[in-house]
Amino acid sequence: MRATLLLAALILTAIAYLRPAEYDEAYSIFLTAGDPRPAWPATPFRPEDVRHLYTGQPSFAAIAQNLRIGDVHPPLYFWILNLWRQLFGPSWFAARLLSALFAIATLTTLSQAAKLAGVPVIPTILITLLAYAFPYTSSVARGFALAQWLNTAGLTLTLAALKADDRRLMTASGLAFSAATFANYLAIFTPLAALLWLTIRHAYLPKIPAKAGIFLLCGLTPFLPLDLYFFISQHASRRGQFPPFHPFQALALIAKDSGAALFGGLPLYASASGPAIAAALLIFFLICVAKAAKPALFTFIAFATPAGLFLLGLTFNNTPIEIRYFAFSIPSLALILATIPKPLLTTLIMLESLGTIGLAFAPATMQPQALAAREAASQCNPTTLTLLPFGNDGVGIPGPFIASAPDSLTILLIKSAPPLAQLPQHIILATISADDSSRATIAATLSALAADPCWRRAATTAHTQSFTQICPPH
């Protein structure tokens, strides 16, 4: 067991180090640096001029207030991250290590759940560790890993309470579930599934357990009013974050992202053979499920997040479906799949391992901001100006790009096509299309450059285009 946890620590630390900085992580960094919407210079600057924007130390009250007026998350994770960064420094990597620590706690707690359920422990841990969505959410500076740990603690305490017929343990399980929702609202689907299962079980087997659901519900209540307090203020703060809801499109995304949560980008890496690989993985998964033991509690929880996301989209007319959200289903799914025959189990772990290797090394699974910064740095000279889209709110695109850029880079943030006559002879445009605003800015800038005969494209990389001014200065 210790060797398995050590392996988990090494894998999660390596992924946290190797993966480039991401869009949503910038919200965590700047919120816990005291300025959730950084005041970037309006004129060209170098990264060294703005490093201080990443390093502040706000109060808990300031974090809570900034979340209420401009975000869509509860504060528990950010309060803990704030303390963590004060202790271990403001680096992006240090922030990610907090998530890795929570993930190790999740795996440790899950091992106890497996023992209580009579499920093989090591296979449960390995299936969870290597399922793409778990190491992904465990190696980014967001609240998923904390919520996952608290949910897993709630599940483990539920199993312990049922085994001992202990009301206090059942109440404690509800409290752990409740705290999970204060780290991430979407964590609520797991305790709701457990509560539904307890209710149904009590209806059919009234003596086993007696009123267990009531005690779980009592434990669940402490943080829910706080969730509501933040959610009411936040619910309209990111309109347009997700596309409108269409039932069949949502179901297709759920199927796609559920598979990706287990196997990552394996179909993506196969290029033209991707659909065939996806179909084969689906068939293999269905065979595994057919051969596995399927305890009702774990089945309810495994399906809770996909069903919850569908109902959430139906209610609010959007499509809040992303791979990382499906991480909440992984521990319960692992408790189911750990019971399959050894040949299937070995194949499953091998396939998951390939997906996790891709998570660490494949550019196709990585966001472009930090990669674009490296590509720009490799092309620039002392007089080069790098044009960087400001994005929707100046956080998700500039934050990771600037954090990853060397101090030798000169950057100008743009919200539209800049006046070309005022630019130096050599420019690099970071073609990062991560949100609606950046897409519009890049399109307008490329159109202006194409229409001006004085500018000629010099080079193109995966995430940048460089241009040279060929007309003599006036």
C-alpha cells in the first residue's frame, strides 16, 4: 500500500511539474494574490514588470468578497490555497502540489472504503490514480481535489456507519459531504446519490439501516446555507461560459467525456483511427462493467455526476459538461471495476496508463498559453514585440502566458487589432483562441495584417505567427 501511494505521489508531482499552466488556474492564482482581475499595463512591458501581481497575500474576507462579485466557486479551497502559498511560496507549481496532497489523501481514504466494502484495495487505488480525470484534477490549482477527498471521506464514513450502525459516523459522513460542496458546488451530486440510495434501501429494508438517511442529511446541512449565500451572488457572473443546452448534444458530450475521464485522449492520439479506437474502448468498458460486481451505492454515486450535469444543464439552459467534472465519479467507479477478472483488470490499468502518459507529455491535451510563450521566446530578438490577446477578462490567457514567459519577452496586451503603423518592424502574434474575445481579437489582427501590404508573414508555429514590416519607415 505504501509503495502504491509513493507511486501516486511521484506520478502526480511529475504531472504537476510537466503540464503547462492553464486558463482556470489563473483565477486561483490571482484570487489568492489579492487581485482577481490584474491591472495589466496598457503599453508594452516585460514579465519582470508584473511578477508582483502573482504574489500578494489577501485576507480570507477579501477572497470571499472577490468570489461573491466575480466568480462561480465557494471559498473553502481558496482559503486553504491562500495559506498554502504563504507557507510554500507563490509559484504555480507550489499551488499545484496542494492538489496533489489532497489527491494522496483521497487515495488513502479510498483504501479504507475498499476494505470496508470487501473490494481489492490495490486495484481500486490504481484504477483511480490512472483514470485520466483523477490525475488531471489532482495536478491543477483548482478545488476539485479537495472536494474529491471530502466526498471520498463522506463515502468511507457512510460505509463505516452502516457497518457499525453508528449514527454519529453517519452524521460525520454528511458533514464531510457538506464540506465538499463548500470546495466545489458540483460535489453535491455524490451525497445526493448516497442519500437517495439510503432512502430507497430504507423503504425496502426498513430495519437496515433505521433512519440512516436522516442522520446523513443532518450532517449535510451546515455548509449548504453558505453555498447558497455565495451561489445567489455568483449565479449570473459568467453568463455565456457554456453553450446553450441541447439534450442530444449533452448526452453525446457526457458519453465522450465519461470515456475520456477513464482513458484520456487515446482516440485523439490515433488520428484518423480515433472513432474506431473510441468504439473499441466503449466495448471494452461495457465488458468490464458486465463482469464487475455492482454494489448499488457505488453505482448510484458513479452515475450521479453525469445525471446531475444533465439535469443542471436542463435547468439553467447551458451545457456544463467537461472531463474534469467526471472525476467525482472515478473513486466509486474504481470500487466497481476493481472486482473484474484479472485479465480485464490488467488491460484496463494498461489502457489508463497510456492515457495518463499522454496527460503528462502529449501537447494535444495541453492548453496553449504557456506553449505559445515558449514558442514566442524562441523567435524573439530585443526589438520584437509579442502581441497577446487580453481575452474575456484578462485572466485566463495573460496569466499563464506571462507566468511562463522569460523576462526577455516584450509583450503588448491587445483587445482588438492594434494600430499597425505604431508597431516595431518585427512582431509575434500569440494565436491563442481560448475564449470569444480572444478569437475575435486574433481574427481582427490577422485580417488587418493581411490587408496591409507592408506586413509579411515570416513564420508560423503551432501557437504563434510572426510578421515583418517590409516597407521603409516614413
